[in-house]
Amino acid sequence: MVRSPTAATQQRDRCYLAQPPNRSGARKRTYSVEQRTVILLVGLEGMRYEAVAEIVGCPVGTIRSRLSRGREALRDLMGIKEKVAKAA
């Protein structure tokens, strides 16, 4: 089932509003359907950026941007403050 951008936006807004505010009164940032899609295709499915770009229909640079911002938003949602350094 493919949702229209309006339905996806409304769902994201509902999820955002359902989150309790933190101490400062701000709500945690959510991540978009586009970011979630890229995270799943690259991270879970192990697809290459070029293949994801072809499927999604956007440039590879956009895939990298969505992946980076999606990871950052996911860390925020999980309450992780800093990036974990890769083991050498």
C-alpha cells in the first residue's frame, strides 16, 4: 500500500505530537519516511547507494544526505548523545 505524501506527512505529524515534550518543552525530532526508507535499504538490506538512488529516483548525494540525517534523527529518538566511534 503506497501512501500519498499528504498521508505520510499527517502520520509523521501525529507521531511527533504524540511524543511527550522533554524538560525544555521541546519534542524529540522524528525522521521522515524518505529517511526511513534509505536507512532500511542501505542499513538493513545492505544495498549500495547507487542502487537505492535508482529505486528511489533521486541522486546518490540525496541518498547520502537522507542517510546521514536519518541516522542523526534515529540517534536523537533513541536518546544517544554522540556518534559511536568505529573500532579500528
